[in-house]
Amino acid sequence: MDRTVLATLTTAIAGGLVALQPPLNARLSDTVGSLPAAAVSFMVGTVCLVTLALIFGGGFGDLRSTGDLPWYYLVGGGLVGATYVTTVLITVQSLGAGGVTAATVAGQLTASILIDRAGALGLAERAITPGRLVGVAFLVLGVVLVVRH
């Protein structure tokens, strides 16, 4: 199978699993509260990733080399993840899983084409093309259609 096809399918499956996260965490938050639910989610994820890193990833490599990175590479992913998980476990009650997922994907694509355009965070610069703008517009329209009752 072509690597691009395999990568696309794998990412789509992971994206489908991400749609489960808001309702799962929202139910947990009904019991323990929003921030504790987000903390539990990250704690379980951390335990899973540490276990996988130890079993399959050869440990944690040279953690001393992280001192060579700008601070935002060290804390950015965790802060963004915490913001996302906390936001969606709260908003899923009013938007539903479909609305949260639609808004997430539209926000991701919009931000990603701006990041691509700037060549930010070590990525190659890519132009904002009419096709990309149409794609964002369709996603925004999709959000409106999914969120409306």
C-alpha cells in the first residue's frame, strides 16, 4: 500500500477516535468536574505514552537535548492539548460530538494554512491558494450546517 494512502487512512482512523474524546471526557466531568476530568484524561494518556515509550520507543532518548529547544516546543503541545481537551469537554454538551468535531477540524485547517503560509515552527512555507481558501470556506459552511438544529 502506498505510504501516503496508509498515512491518510491511519490519520482518519485516529481522527475518528478523537470524536469519542469529548463525550467521554464530558461524562467524566459530570462526575468529577471539568478541570479534574481534563487532568484525568491527560494522566491516563501520559501513563499510556510512557509505557509505550519504554516498551517500543527505546525509552526517552537524550532528554538533556531538550535544553537546546526554544521553550514553546517544550510546553506548547501540552498547553494546546490541555486547552483543547478542556474546551471540548465543556462545549460538547451544547454542540454535540458532531458540532465539536466540525468546529475543531475547521479551526485546525484555518490555523494550519496560516502556519503553512508563514512557514512557522520549522515547516516549509506553502502558499495560500484559492483551493485552500475554498476548502476552509466549505468547512466553515459544514460547521454551520452541523451545529444548526
